[in-house]
Amino acid sequence: MINPEELIIYAAILGLLLGIIWALKYIVIIDRKIEKMDEKIERMLNRIKK
């Protein structure tokens, strides 16, 4: 049987890992949006140069 102290530690570690994964998911989403914006800006600048 797991000690209550160990259970709390495992729960805290699991919570931290889930939080990190959740944050990374949103960082990737934001990064993709920034890439799309950058591509659109480049296309607009290329049209202006022509």
C-alpha cells in the first residue's frame, strides 16, 4: 500500500507534468499562429515590392 505522503508527492509530480504538457500544447499553437502571420506579412511585402 502507498503511504499518504508518497501519494501526495506522486500527485504533485503528475500535476506538474500535466501542467507542463498543457502549456507546451498552447505554446505550439501560438508558435504556428505566429508563423502564419509571418508568412502573410512576407507575402504582403512581396506584393508591395512588385
